[in-house]
Amino acid sequence: MPKRVKAAVMTAPGKIEIQEFPYPKLESGAMMMKVEMSGICGTDKHTYKGENVQYAGTASERKTPFPIIPGHENVGVVAEITEEAKKGLEFYGEELKEGDRIVMCPDVICGKCWYCRQIHGYPWCENVKGYGNAFSSKEPPSLFGGWAEYIYIRPDVFVYKVPEGIPKEVAVLAEPFAVTFALDSAIHSSAGNGFCGDTVVVQGVGPLGLCCLIKARILGAGDIIAIDLSDFRLKMAEEFSADYILNAKKTEKDKRIDYIRELTDGRGADVVIGCTGVPDSFTEGLEMLRRGGAYIELGNFVDTGTININVHKHVCAKNARIFGVTNHPFTKYGATLKLFLKYGEQLPFKKIVTHRYKIQEAETALKKSMDEDTMKVVIEP
Amino acid sequence: MPKRVKAAVMTAPGKIEIQEFPYPKLESGAMMMKVEMSGICGTDKHTYKGENVQYAGTASERKTPFPIIPGHENVGVVAEITEEAKKGLEFYGEELKEGDRIVMCPDVICGKCWYCRQIHGYPWCENVKGYGNAFSSKEPPSLFGGWAEYIYIRPDVFVYKVPEGIPKEVAVLAEPFAVTFALDSAIHSSAGNGFCGDTVVVQGVGPLGLCCLIKARILGAGDIIAIDLSDFRLKMAEEFSADYILNAKKTEKDKRIDYIRELTDGRGADVVIGCTGVPDSFTEGLEMLRRGGAYIELGNFVDTGTININVHKHVCAKNARIFGVTNHPFTKYGATLKLFLKYGEQLPFKKIVTHRYKIQEAETALKKSMDEDTMKVVIEP
Amino acid sequence: MPKRVKAAVMTAPGKIEIQEFPYPKLESGAMMMKVEMSGICGTDKHTYKGENVQYAGTASERKTPFPIIPGHENVGVVAEITEEAKKGLEFYGEELKEGDRIVMCPDVICGKCWYCRQIHGYPWCENVKGYGNAFSSKEPPSLFGGWAEYIYIRPDVFVYKVPEGIPKEVAVLAEPFAVTFALDSAIHSSAGNGFCGDTVVVQGVGPLGLCCLIKARILGAGDIIAIDLSDFRLKMAEEFSADYILNAKKTEKDKRIDYIRELTDGRGADVVIGCTGVPDSFTEGLEMLRRGGAYIELGNFVDTGTININVHKHVCAKNARIFGVTNHPFTKYGATLKLFLKYGEQLPFKKIVTHRYKIQEAETALKKSMDEDTMKVVIEP
Amino acid sequence: MPKRVKAAVMTAPGKIEIQEFPYPKLESGAMMMKVEMSGICGTDKHTYKGENVQYAGTASERKTPFPIIPGHENVGVVAEITEEAKKGLEFYGEELKEGDRIVMCPDVICGKCWYCRQIHGYPWCENVKGYGNAFSSKEPPSLFGGWAEYIYIRPDVFVYKVPEGIPKEVAVLAEPFAVTFALDSAIHSSAGNGFCGDTVVVQGVGPLGLCCLIKARILGAGDIIAIDLSDFRLKMAEEFSADYILNAKKTEKDKRIDYIRELTDGRGADVVIGCTGVPDSFTEGLEMLRRGGAYIELGNFVDTGTININVHKHVCAKNARIFGVTNHPFTKYGATLKLFLKYGEQLPFKKIVTHRYKIQEAETALKKSMDEDTMKVVIEP
């Protein structure tokens, strides 16, 4: 093992520098993961821009303990592992050994608060701490983020062994893809019976929106319409089975709504999935919905201010079913990896990572991830 | 049978007069119902005030074909019945004869549009016509509303025989109570598993809110908190098993939210039911909700303008599940009547009708129904 | 139009002869469909063998009014259509004209019995009459089955326009594929949360089992294991995305159960779908299930006698969820046709029809359909 | 604290003797509970009779490590508590102090196996150990059952504080009542939409059946029919809101089925709940069910051999939904206690405990609990 570990550290909003940390000694039950790839997520961009995740996310996302090592979408291999961790760390009880490829749930939960006790699988824990943003790198063992050569895996982290046949550039998508499991139940809540064959609109096909689009297809969607500002992303949505695409830069709001209505005999879509992060998409999406349709909001993770809504028109009269979603279920990494294996032939998961950067290029990478001609940008140490 | 039938006619917004109509001849499959009681509903008030039901309700509610005979919450007895109607009119196939007490679904559906074909039970029919507001009394047989001595029941109306043991002042509640069946599935959509024992807030305990409160109790709610502006209505909520009451006139919004949080260890309620008709209740109710809780909006049936919402805070970060509800399932009159029978001992349904007026007092009755010291006001010919 | 219409008539169990009928005059609202293809179903085989569909199916299936024209999986084109039918016959309200390709729901429901009124979409109608087995061909207009040049479509039949791009040999599968919509809700009833990524066993991959296997894949299954007696059918299951196959002729029951347990870390499958028609498969399948898994029984459509079950072991201790399924939802032809369009690239629906016969070869076709080296056998007039 | 603790010990099937154990020293995180009352459950009777719980229950129930102290339905008060336990032991995070009344979940789970990780709330844990039957009293601290003056509560037990206003004879029912939460989702699985107003049959109204009957009423059942061999129990079912009762000793199977059909216009019940423990009730109950109805089997907890079933008739053609249930959700003690508070006025929970015995009378108590003129029999030290 090396004596020093290199990492990109965000010392304050807008400031990233490369630092070295001592390779730590493992406590009982812990392990070290050699990072193969770490994705850049919208949360990282918000933290960098100093934006406010006031009501969502973890307590630490709400008040970042700078300096931090970002990176919570991580894939890597077991570098060093304690005896206790070999049998105790893998979520499903599989034994781990050095060299095994793994992904990890970044959210560490207490297991004892009301949400941990009553709500299945979701890290709505009142004491949750997130790798990549909740730990100050000033406090040893410091290595709690993926933009680094190594990550220190505490005994209370959920770790998942990656099956043979899933390359790192697909495994790195496990965390954002796990978010899409919110759709599984929500889409069945539209009035009617069942989802299979339904018309689905995805507003915003950045990495999360694209994962949702893919999931809708895996769950048996009928027509899928993707909307985005970027032709690059819309083209990619088509590669991942979108039936129709709509560039929101080149269309008026009313025309977009009309377009959806025309595709659905005037009724509106059965399901609309909001992944833009722009609050105005919310009411636009509700107007695209048929009576009794389901709207799933996953994009407004950061506080971007208020909008106007007509409760009568958008909610009551529409008989809308609306689902807000943050976080992702730690119980669904297994299913996520299984889907990567089973649906990888028809859906080219490998293409989702479009840009790769070294640790020392972390700031460039972060800025690049805000461009429209990217999908998932990753750090590859 | 009489030769002339007396009815209260709304000739324009704000104008009600008493008219007489010829007792009509029945077409094949039709029947005449002698009205015993007809409830006054929020929709009637909106129509009287000339308010806009722009996006909800039936096409006819959206553009009222004055003059009309109001009244769509009707109970009565079979006065005259054609041979075909005896075997064909009762929803569940029961045979009808003169003297039988019945209630009716006011919504007449086409049975052939997409909504009729695909969505179970709900009258989201694209061609729906509602008794009490969709038929001009200028066109014979004119008698399509309950504020009259008789109602003409067309062959395409759903009629339900009232079991022995349910008095008219309880049967008259069948229509608004059937609305509450939207709760049955919605309340199970809060994250967690199941509803039984959950904490429920009911915002607004006028007739519809009170029916929702009662239904929450029948479905196994834990603590129920009723909020209203009227002490009269809050007292009644207590009689119907509310555990806590809160007069919104005497409290600030923030205090009300704090109150709910205090009752729930700081988390917020599992389920909030919005029945005020005031759009600001929507965001207030969402702030009363715990993460992953369910908000059910049944009150903003009429367009009362826009409000501000923070999609991040109120929907996404809250992981809220929101259900808009209009109309009621015509399949649930049977269950409604069964509940009146089974739960009538512990829940004093008879007390819900607080004021009764004659047909000629219809305008007085309508105005009275807007007062805070009323619950259900009815016309009793 | 021709003056005479040729049809294969089953005059008694085991007896099929070719007859000619007069081309009928259409009543108002009716139409004539020129048959392009008519599938042979398990029910047809049972009827031919004189087997007992005592408790399932329609009243007519329970007591067949010989002579009949079999054939209820039908695709064809509009040959002649009344004015009323042009606007009134298509289920979703689309206009029909001569030459349009259509499929039809063979079950004609009353729309008025308790099941029609309360249960959505399923033809559990107490007065249901099924094309292909409920009408004696002795009574004009006689043409109520698909093994004929033409079918007489009554005004109360549900007819569905087939979208461009679906060939007849795929459209002919609409009826059996619609049966699989029972899976959509049932598979979500296994304890756990959601189906996506689950391990699914399909017992018996004849035409219905293969449709179920395909549907499981469309709904996001993880590993799928197909079991059958026929290598021909198992090979086809693999072409349709089965991950593992097991020939029940070449294995012992215990080995089969062990095999499933080995694939699932000793737990058993999440979902088992029973499509063999052999009652012993039921307990075998339950033993393949994990605790809290879902078993869906669609195969024992005909009475094949009793078997032993240990209620403690197979149901209670297993915490099994078991779903019996007959019939198919008439509301799901639209979704079925949509899935044919959307998933046809990755799943070669066209290959499912393996054998085609002329009307005059109907008996040969029926016998052939009992062979192991067939999938769907059809009559193609 | 005393130096010696008295307990009833089952040393082998059929053998109970009174022993004394040293009052133990507490490990960190543990506490001692002074037993107020401990219920006698069917499992205790099976263990005493030496019956086989081969496939259900915990590993320890399957092979009892005699000698044991029985008793897993326990209520008591905190007698002595370690500092760590004060803040860490209560399931919902409430602080505990000496004198607090508590109930406990007898099942101690590992939290790490597949079932613990994937299935919410249910103790299907592969390593579960149950108080009252999984711990040999030969191994200190010995006191792992409720038929004793004190119980040793390990740090990994789930303990629940009992709210003010619930007396011990009601709190003692928390464990069997929590079992009924299996109904909450299962009853909604009958085809149709929703449960409220449904007709429910409860086969067997011993303590568990009575709890199910009560729960059905709390969840909004329509007519409830109770069937049992004991007039004593049937009378009690009536006190708890059964609408109809049927003594199975005095009726033939066919007559019972006919009786249910007559009450339901010939269709059969919407929901049947099996709590007899007699396997033949299973098929009888399925015959009482309407098409698409739900059957919930909670009674055959012990292996009582096989019965005949006709898969075609009882499952497939019936379109039955069948749910096997063992164990109970540890997440639902809170809701259970809330229901005791909210529904105690209309449902006389206090009367369910019909017989009380001292520790030294444990064997008499156990035998008495097999009599027909008892409901819940308890040990009250």
C-alpha cells in the first residue's frame, strides 16, 4: 500500500485543490477501497456553486463541513480488508476479498431513528452521514470521498460486490440508477390499472433523467418522450429508446404541452418524470399529464425558489398523483446491478460515461459536467 | 301522480325562483323519484356565486346551462317506474318497485370514452352530464335536479336501493361520503407500510371534510386533528372522533404547523387531507406532513387563483405524495350505504344534517349553508 | 362479398367438419371481419378432447352448445361495416373503415352484473358469452368463431384497431398476451419492494407460458428460468430471453427445486408462474418459491383432478402469495399492441407462430398444436 | 431486587416444573423487566404437545432447546436498567426509566441476512431467536421467557413503551394483535377496488382469529361472519362486532358454504381469514370466496398433514388471491398500541383475557387454554 493518498479537496465553494493524506490504519470491520471511478453528480455542482440544499439531502449536504473530498458515486476494488469486514461488510452477506470489485452506498444510516425503523430501505435517517460531503477531510482518516486514490470504508457502510461482466464505467452508475427505483411504485399510482404500455414524458435527460428514461423502458413503458435543452443529450435519449424528442430551447411551453397532447389523443401523458432541476418544469409537467396521471419530481434537489401553482387546476381538477423523490434505496443496489447485466445488450449503458478526468483535473471535470455536451463525467484516478 | 311539479330554479347566478313543471311521461327504462331530501353542496354555492369551476367537474359545471334545477345529493322513493326500469335501473341488479327508497349517482356517463373504458369507476367521462347542473329546465322533461318534488330518472342513471335501517337524513349523505373513497388507496401511498394507526390532519371540517374525517376513523386512523375556522364545526368534528381540534382563526400558520409537529415527535403527520377550498392550505398542509407522507387535496374544486410553492421544499425534499381528487366513484355507493349501517352506532351520522328547508326556501337555505354554524343543509320538499 | 362462407365446425368432441354458411345481413352496429389468422388455444384442445372446464371460463365453455365454429384468437380486416359501427365499435373510440386491420376481444359481457360493475376490466361477467365456443352455428348468423373466412361482429363486441407496423402473425397473439396483464399487479405482491430484478421461474413455456416469460422480461425481471418437457419450446424460451432452461423430462422434481435454490443463494425464486396445466406443478412451484414470494397460476384452466397440499408448509410457513388467473382484461388490448410495437425489436414476436393451416386442415392443425415441437399453431383461411 | 427469580420451566414436551434462577447481573445495554402478564399462545400448546412446527416459525421453534421458560406475549415494567439501555433500547427512541410499562417483540433478529435486509419489518430473519422458546434456561442468564417473575432483556431486543391509558390486560395482546397487520395489505389485494365495506369471513375465533376479526372491523369491513366450534367464542365474536355467527359443530361444510353465499347474493365473501389451524378449513374457505376474493391463512402454524386441493377449481378458476402469514411485524407495535387507545371504547379489548393463573399454575393454565370456554389465558406472576 502507498504511504500517501492523493485526493481532490473542495476547501470552500468554488475552490478545489489537490492534497495528499496519509494512508490510514484500519479499525476493526473497516476496509480500504481503491477507487476505479467516481461520478460527478448534481449535488457536487451545487456544493461547488455554494447553492442551498436546504430541505433535502442529508444534514451534511445542508451544511457542508469544508474541506471535503467530494465523490459519492464510487466503484473500486478491495485494496485492504480486515478479517471482520470480509464476512460482515457486504450488504447481502457475500464474502469479500482483496481485488473484488465493489460499489458502495454513500449514505451511512443510524438504523435507530424513526425513519430507519419504519420506512423501508430509504436513507431518510435523521442522523445520516453521506460520503463525499459529510466528513471534513481535516479529521483522520480523512478519505471519505471518491475523488481520491482510496476510500476508507467504515464498518457501518453498505458495500455491494459487483458481479462478473459489469465494467467499471457501468458499475459507477449504480448510485444514480438506484434512485430510479422510486419509479417502480410511483408509476403504478396513476389511476388506471398498471403502467405497462403507458406514455411517459421525461423532462430533462441529463444523467438522472436518462437513468429514469432507461428505467421506464425496462419497466415496460409504451411511448417515451424526452425533453431537454441539449441536442447532444436528446440524441443520446434516442439511443436509449426514447420514441420522441423535444428541444425545449427551440419550442415554446405551450407548444410542448400541445405536442404531448397530440401524441395522446388530446389527453396528456400517463406519467411525467421531472428531472430538470428547474422549478417551472413542475407546472409545465402537470399540464402535460392526463387526468389521474402520475408526476414524479426528482430534479429540484436544490432550493431554486418559488413558482406559481394553481392548486385547483394543476392538482385537484387534474386528479394528479405527485411524488417527490430524494435519495435512493440502499436495498436496490443488488437489483440495479442485475439490471445492468440483463438489459445491457439492448441498452448501451457503457456510453453513459462520456468524459473521464484524472484527480488533478477535478475542477476541470466539475466545470465540464455543467456543459450540455456531456452525460456522466467521472474522475478516474 | 300530481299534474304539476314544484321546483326551485336557478335562472342565473344569484337568482333562484320557484317554478312549476308538468309531471312528465316516462320513456322506456325511466322512472320518477319522489324527492325526500336533497343536500346543498359547495358546487351549488359556487354556481350561485358565479364562480369558475374551470378545470374540474363536468363540462356542464364548467358552463352552466341556466335555468337549472340544482340538487345532486338526492334521496327519495320510487314514485312511478316503467317495466324495463324495474329490472334494469338498479346499479347492482336489484329489482325496484314503487315505494323503495333510493339514492342516485348524479353523474351520467357515456361508457365509451377513453376514461370510461380505462379508469375504473370514476366519472372522468369526457361526455359526463350531471344532474343538478347539466340540464336546462327549459327542455322537457325538465326535472333533472333535487330541489324539486320529483326527479326524472333517465335509463342511463345509476340508482341504488337503500337498505332498511338507513334514514333519509343519513342516505342523503351517500354522494359526498362516496367521495371519501379516494382516501382508501391514497392513504396507503405514504411511505411506510400501511395506514392503520397513522396520524391524520383534516384541514377544513365542513361537510366534505367531516366525511373524510369519519372515513379516516373507519379506515383505522390513529390520532386525528381537525382544523377549521368554525368552533361549531370543530365541536362536531370532536363528536365524530377527532382527537385534537385547532381553530385557524385563533392561530397563526406557523403555530399550527408547530402544533402538528409537537404531536408527532417533530416529524409531521403521516396524512393530511385538504378540504378547505382555500389554496393556501395546500402548502400549509405540505409543511405539516412528515417526509414521505401523503397529502390528499379534495377542496379546491373551484378556481381560486394561484399560490406560491417551493417545489424543492414542499415536494421533492419532503418526498411528498400528493393526490388531487374530484368526483366520486359510482361503484362505491354500495359500500357507502354498508358503512352507514355498520358504523352508525359509534358515529352519529344522523347529526350531520343540521338544517332543513322547504323548496320555496331554497335561496335562504343556500345562503344559510355558507354560515359557519351549519354542517349539511338540505332541501326537504 | 361472397354468398357463402366456409368454416371449420366442431360438431361434437372429437369431430370437426368443413361447412358453408350464408354470408349474413348486418344488423345496425354490426360489422363483418375477414379473418386473416385465428390461433388455436388450449381451450380448443380441451373442447375437442371433451375435457371439463367446470369451474373456470365462461358458462358456454363449461357447456359447449355444439355445433360451434372454434377460434377466439382472431385478427382480420374490416370487410363490411354499418354506419353505426364505424363510430361505435372500436374500443377506444377510433373510427373504423373497410380494410382496417383489427383484433377482437372474444368475450362479450353484459356490463350490468355485479362483476361487470365492480371489477375493472375482467370479463368475470355472470352472463359472458365467448366467441369461438358460446354460440351454436346452427343459429344464424352462425359466424361466431375464427376458423372461418368471416366473423360476424355483433354491436356489443370490443374491437381494437391494429396500429401500422404490426403484422398479422404478431397481432394474432393479442388475446393470449393480454392474459399476461394479470402479472403486472401480482408480481408486485411478493413481500419485498418491487419486482424489478427479481428471479422468475416459468413452469411450462407453451404459448401462454412463453407470453408470460416475455412479459416478465418487459416488466424488468432479473434472472428468468424456463421449465418445460419440450426442448423445442425451451430453445424458443432462450430466444425470448430466458437465462436458464430446465427440461422436466430429464430431471427429478427434487433436482428441479434444488436447481432453483442454488440459483438463489438457497432462498428460492421471488416469483413463480405456473403455465403447465398439470396440477402437480402447483406444489412444486410453491417449493421453488422463497418466503414471501408470489406464485401465479394460469395453467390449470381445465379440471384435472385434485392433488395433495400441505397448507402449513406450502402456504402458511412459506408466507406465500398465490394468484389464480383465468381470462384476460379487455382493457389491455391497447397496451398489448403498444408493447408489440415497442419491444418487437429485441423480442422476435414473429417467430411465435410456428405452424399455419388452412380451414380445411383445421383438425390436423388442432392435433398438431398438441405436439411438443410447436409453439402457436394458427388457422390462416 | 430479589436474589432468586421464580419461573415455570418446560423441561420436555408435556413436562412443566417450577424452578428458581439467580437474579442476573446486567451486561451493558441490557435491562430487567418485571413481568406483569404473559399470554399463552398456540405455539406454547404445540411445544407442550410435542407437535411439529417444521417449516414455519423460528429455527428454535422448529427444534426446541429444552429446558425453556415459555412465554413470548409479555407485558411488564422496567425493573432495572443500564445507562446504555435507557437511551438505546426503546424501538422508537424514547427514553426508558424504572417503572415504565413496556411490551417487547419476542423475536430477536440478526439485521444482516437477506430477509432482514430486503423485507421490511418481518422477522423472517435466517438467524432469528425467539424469547419463550429459543433459549435454554440452563444457560445463564436463563430468564428468556415470560412465565417468570422477571425477564432478562438483551441489548438487541425491540422494546416498546406502553402509553398511558392501556392496562396490562390489553397491552399483553400487543404481540398477537401485531400479527393482524398482515391483513392491512392482503385485504386490498382482492380484485375490485379497496376493502371498505367488504364481506369478511373469519374461520376460527380463538385469540388470533378474534384479533383478526377486530382488525377487519377497524379497517372498515362491511359484514363480518365468525365461524367456530365454541359458542363461548362465537358469543365473544359478537361482542366484538361480528354480524353473523356460525357454529361449525352444528353445521355441515356445504351448509356453511351455502350460508356465506346466501349472505352475498350467491357470490361468496370478498375476504376469508383462516385462523382454525385445521388444514381442511383452507379449501372450505376458498369455496366461500367470490371470484377474485382474498384468502388469508394464519392458522396452520404447525404441520398437521396434507389435504386435497383442486388447483383448477380452488385457485385458478376462482381467481383467488391467497396469502400465507406467519410471524408479525416488529414495526407495528406502535400502531397496535395506538389502536388499543383509539378503538378501546367501541371494542372491549379488556374482556379478551378471560383466565389468569399464577406461575406455579402454569401447567393448569396451559391445559385450560385448550378449552373452548376460554379466550386468552395468561400467567400473572
